[in-house]
Amino acid sequence: MGTLASELASHVVRSPDPRVYADANIPNGAVTYMRTRLGWDVLFVLEHDDLRRARDTEHFRLARQLGRTLVTLDHDYDDDRRFPPAEGAGVIVFTAPDEQRLRRLLRRADRELFRAEGAAPLPLECRKMQWDPAGPDDADDEDAAGTERERVKAARRGAGGPPIHK
């Protein structure tokens, strides 16, 4: 048995699919959805005994080390002092009242962020983003882009870069 980094080395292999690090706050069903419906390469912390009880700072560091965008429902990651954007591989903090709405937000992230024309392998590198649904009347269909709205807050890239606006 090696170090945690050596154990996870197989997850560093580059893939054309979005590469995410799903923390323990993401529901199992949403992880399955990311993998099967969206085709994402997901490292899910609950599937790794060494990561189940790791602190948020360790997840943040490992996501960067492994070249994965961290996806979470944990608003602790909004704290730029504890999780400086310039030191991360990118963080998306979702707010969703249920798994169905979380799936809608994941579809939007897939379409508008990870698979957008010219998207970088780490589209939020050194940045953070908050996405939450517009409210209880947002659309149910797969292509809800016209009716579902997200409020997006992005941290500035480094000291002077522009924020992301959606």
C-alpha cells in the first residue's frame, strides 16, 4: 500500500471528458448521473476509504493535484481565505433543493462550461463559481436553457482577472 497520491495516480490520466472531483456532499445518484448520462470522469470521495473523512482543505488540494474541477454542495468552499481561488483547479458550489434540480444544473454546467466550444480541460482553473436554480417554477425538460436561470457568482482570477458571468 502506497501513499494516497500513488493510490490515486490512475485518476490523473488525461481524458477528453470533463474531469471532476465530487466531494461527500454530492448525492450518489448525482454521481451516477454525471458518469452515465453526462459522460464525466468522476472521482467520488465516498468511493475511496482514505478520502471519506478527509478535511475540505485536503479535498481542495487533491482536486488541484489531480487536475479535476471540484464540485460540491458545501458552501464552506465559498471562503476565499480557506480556499484561495488562485490555488485551486476550479470549484463549482451548487445550491439545489433536490437531486432533480441538481441534475438540471449539472446539465447546464456540462453544456455551457465543460463542453462549450473552446472549453479548456480545467475551465474554472483558479476560479470559483456558485450555481443555483431560479426557483420552484424552473423548467423540467432536458433543454431548459431558456427558462432555467442560475445566479452565478465568480471569484476573480488571481488579483486582477475578470469574473465569469453567465
